[in-house]
Amino acid sequence: MDDIPHAVVTGASSGIGAAIVERLLRDGWRVTGVSRRPGPAAHPAYHHLALDLSDIDAIADTLAGIAPAALVHAAGVLKVGRLGELDHDDGAAMWRLHVDVAERLANLFAPRLPQGGRIVFIGSRTASGAPGRGQYAATKAALVAMARSWAAELAPRGITVNVVAPGWFDSPLVARWKDHPELGQGVLAHTALGRWGAPADLVGAYEFLASDASAFVTGTVFTVDGGYLLV
Ligand SMILES: NC(=O)c1ccc[n+]([C@@H]2O[C@H](COP(=O)([O-])OP(=O)(O)OC[C@H]3O[C@@H](n4cnc5c(N)ncnc54)[C@H](OP(=O)(O)O)[C@@H]3O)[C@@H](O)[C@H]2O)c1
């Protein structure tokens, strides 16, 4: 069992995180999934930790003794609001889940990662800003800053730190937009490849970043958006 690489994946119960878990298991990894709800279908190499990551003080204890070769932080929420009507609790909650949790996890696991280990944060192409999503965008931009900083720190050990930035992916996170007659059509109209991404579409990028083929790729943002806003 010790020769089998081990990954910790947050957001394992749904969407992109669940798709990454399934691919890792298919590729022969052992996976510890973290989310409040259960993870994907039972698999002998899958272990689930039910945890509300917003309880950041519980993270170190819950993950004590775990020393993965790879960390994926995919857990996230999307709260929207425009200036003049911002909900500061929403902003704080997103900062906690996206940024504080990434910081805690990286800090916890960095000393335990092996030579050639991998850290991937799921960011967003929205990190550069979008109306109504300033609070969300700020948290995803912070992930880029942290990834680039820690890529430099961990480079001497061959550990890479990267961000995968999805465009519009069909998951519960954005279901309200997909089902919206104008907004949903707008995504289709402005995505060069003419469709919403499926969580599985993101997995190839992650699989590359988890593999030996990406050993020279660190501190980058890998955008996977079907050519959003090219058309
Ligand atoms: N879908 C898109 O179009 C899109 C675009 C850009 C970026 N992203 C990013 O991609 C990541 C995954 O999103 P998704 O589309 O896969 O969304 P999703 O299907 O809604 O999944 C979100 C995941 O986050 C977990 N999570 C949320 N709050 C949590 C908490 N307090 N504690 C523990 N786990 C928590 C959820 O698990 P539980 O509810 O079971 O706890 C779930 O597994 C997010 O970081 C999101 O910002 C998505």
C-alpha cells in the first residue's frame, strides 16, 4: 500500500473535485476526499473525511498523520453581489474556504510532501475580475499569489504548485446560471467551443499537473475554459 501514491482532494463530494477523485482512483492513486457530504462511489482506495472546512481550526487535527504526495484544493462556493449591496459575511466565508483553507492545507502538508510532490489549487478564470463577482474573484486571485510564492519556496524539493482556472463548468456551483435563459445562453454564445465544460473536461489538466510530465511546470495558472470570450 505504501508504494501507491496518495492524494488529498477537497471538494470531493461534487463537480470538479469529485471528477478529479474519480480519475485519480482510476489512475491507481489512493485518495482521501474531504467535504461535508460523502464522496463519490465506494472504492477500496478511497477514504472520506467528513469535514466542514470553514472550521479551519479543525483542519490540522482532522488531517493529522496524513502525508500525501499530492494536494488538490477544489472546495469552493460562489456568492455574488455588486458594490453597494455586498454581503461581508459572504466575502469572509469565501475568503475562509478558498484562501485560509488553502493556506492551512499547504502549511500542514508542505513539510510532509515527498520530493516531486504536487499542490494544485482550483482557482477561476474570474480571478482577473468580473462584475458582481469582486469578492469571489479576489479570493481566486489570492490563490495565484500563494501558488507562485510557494512554488518558489518548494522548488528545491521538486514540488510544484499550480492553479487550474476553470471557465464555465456544469456543476451545482453555477446551476442557477446554466438554467437562466439569458445568462446560460450567453455562456454558450461566448465560449468558442460552444458548450459548457463538464467536470471531466478539467481532469486532463489536473492529470497532467499531477504527472511526471509536468515536473518543469510550476507557479503557473492553467486556464481551462473552452475559449471563453474568444467569440
Ligand atoms: N463550476 C464552475 O463553473 C467553476 C468555475 C470556476 C471555478 N470553479 C471552482 O471550482 C471548484 C469546484 O467547484 P464545482 O463547480 O465543482 O462546485 P460544486 O459542484 O458546488 O462543488 C463544491 C465542492 O466544495 C465543497 N465544499 C463547499 N463548502 C465546503 C465546506 N464548508 N467544507 C467542505 N467542503 C466544502 C462541496 O462539498 P460539501 O457541500 O459536501 O461540503 C463540494 O464538494 C471551486 O473552488 C470553484 O470556485 C468552478
